[in-house]
Amino acid sequence: MLINELFEVESDAVVFYGENGSKVSLHDFQAASEIVAYSLKEKGVRRASIVTDDACWFAIALLACWIAGIEPVVPGLAGPQLMTREKARYGTILARSQRKFRYGPGTLAIDELVRGSLRIPFHHLDEKLEYSVFTSGSTGEPKEIRRSLGEVCAEASSVISHFNPVFDQTDCFASTVPCRHSFGLMFRVLVPMFVGLPTCRQIFRSEENFLYKKYDSPFVVTSPSFLKRLSDTAKGPRASGVVSSGGNLPRYAVDLGEKFFSCPITEIYGTTEYGAIGIRERKESDAVWRPFGGFSVSNADERRLQVLSPYDRKVHVLDDLGKANPDGTFEFSGRSGRIVKLEGSALSLDRIEYLIRKDDFIRDAAACPITIGNRDFIGAAVVLSERGSDVCRASGSESMFLLNLRKRLSAAMDPVEIPRVVRIMGGFPEDPMGKLPEGWPGSLFRSIGY
């Protein structure tokens, strides 16, 4: 198992780069993990949530938990109030010392625990060891998902096997996504350590971070949210590879990313439960997905996808809609939870957003059901492309521009799908993984009387 092999090597190779030029060697990382493991065991910790975005401290805490026989928890988007209120669910909170105060009494600082001298020597870890991840789920309530160490290492092996030629040309990993997401945990923490490449401890939150931090041939781990914010004039470092996951990646964002990083964009399709399931190179606007890591994908019914997992050899029905093709590839069309009933028709909000985004004048779209009087309709918030902004100004009024938009949409949409109300926005309130707040844009329309 890859994680055991990591501790069989004695090396001073750099595994983490800091913002100020500091470096952490594999030897120091191994020692820190064993010292923190002893500290956690001595304090009687049985379950611990890791809440730092520093990749080095996150990795130390994660490995320390497994060494000490403690179940690590990745709390996702859970905030301090929820975590302190539901301590039985999240356990002891592990944070950095300067953030400790946010989580109240009982919070342990990872960078203080590492100052001890006693340690638990590393021993081979059982592949049945588990960790928990909390996601927002489809309801906004925290949903706990458990994965085994063996599964995660097997997924990492598949990632390394696929990207090995790229990793041979890579100097370091640079990420715009936090460790608290499964995608970030895999590509920002585990894979870099397993292939013996350093990763940058801090998140790259803006394109300026890539401009002033001079790294040669970085492998960039990112999301649609970051790629959509890139300017079309800036030029970043030439990346060895760029992977994106976490949501819909529109064509304009692919073009911006390829121009900025001088590198094609690879998309990963996955779930928190099963990890990476599909992969595609965005050379075409509607490229199909190829199964990844030993998964096979088929249709559970005429709408939903299902996968045969290489880990337990069982079939699992997904909450995702799409179509499996005879050649083994598949298409993804949205989440099953985003189906609404209007006038007797089952409408996919993902399909509606996809068709709106295909318009040359639209950069992004978000749809939801709205109520006008006693009737239900579709409402949509949109972000205009640069060309769309020019056309909107030239038309003299937003209402005329939106009227023409609805006419164009009628060529591809059923009348019931066409948004009755459209709001033009400067941008959407996305998190680092490109996820919109729970209930948005419904809350936007409710605030203006719909």
C-alpha cells in the first residue's frame, strides 16, 4: 500500500514548499507525524476533525491520526459553530494555533503538538482503516461519508498510473482548492507525496499568486470557479498539467485556462463516496467521459447513471443523470436532485443551464423554479460574456437584450423550460470548488419578490 511505502523511505527530499521559501523534508514530515500521533494518543483523542488549508499541517495531522489509531475527519464546509455544537459528530478539532480561537475550548493546535519529543514509531497501516468526509449533501445538511485507506491508496495508484508521464515533467504541485474536499485531499496531499514531488503548502487564490510565485512546470490542481475568473490577458507559468473538478466547466473557462497555463485542461468526474470515476480531455466542447480507475459506467434506468466499483465489485446507483454509450464512454447531464415538476413536466435545471450557456452571449447561468401569482415558472441568473455585454449595451436596454435571448432559447427549449424571469449578474457567489450556496439562486429571486 502506497502510504506504507512512504514511511519505508528515509530521505531529505522536499515534500512541501512554504510561501516564504521555507521547505519541509520527507524526514521532517515523517518525524512530525509520529510526534503528533503520540500527543493525540496521550490526550485520549478518539476522533479528530482537521480544519487547516495548509497542506503540510493537514497531511501531518491526517497521518498522525492513522498512526495513533484515531479516526480522522475531513469536515468539508462545516463552520466553527456547527462543529463545536455537534462535537460527537466532529470529535476533537485540530487547527493551527492562530485559528484555534475560532473553534472554542478543547481545540488542539497541530503546530503546538509537534513541539513534543516523544513519538509513536510508524507501523504498517491496515488498509481497512477509515476516514470520514462531511459534504453538504443535497439538502444542505452535513452528510457523513466513510472511505477506507485501502480505497484511497488504490485511487491514488490509478491517478499516478494515468499521469505518470506528466509527473515526469513536473517540478511541484500548485493548488487552488482546499484539502477539505476529496479532490484536494487526493491531488494536493496524497498523490504528490506518493510520487515524491513537493507541493505548495498554501492555496493559490488568484491568478496573481501564479504570477509572483515563480515555479517551473507546476502541475495545477484547480476548479471551474478559479478558471472562470482568469483574465484573458494575463499569462501564467507553463504548467506540466492542469486538472479541474467540482462542477461544470464551460468552454470559455477551458480556453482561459489553456491560454493562462499554456497547457490542455483535463477534467475529473467523481463523487465523494467513490473518488475519481471519469476523465476527459477538453479538446472538444462536448467531449464524452471515459471511465477511470477500473470503474465501468452504465445506466440504472433511462435517466440515472450507475457504476461498478473496482473496490467492492458492487454496482452503485449514482445521484447523477446521464447516458452510457455502447463504447464504454458516458455523458453527464446533471444531478437527479435538480429535477423540478412544472405543468406536469419533469424539467432538469442542469439541462436548462447547459442550453443557456451555449448561447454566444452568455458566460454562465444558474436556474431555479420561481412563483408568479399562483403559477410556477423557471427563473435564471446569467453572467454575460464580453461579447454579450457589448451587445446588451448596444441594444439600449436589458429588457430588449433578454427578449432576444428568450427568442434564441426557444429554438432548443420547450416553452415550459424557457426562463420567464432572467437576472443579469456580474458574477456568482461560488466557493473555491465552484459550488453555489445552498438554495441559490432561489434566495436571489425570493429577495426580489418571486
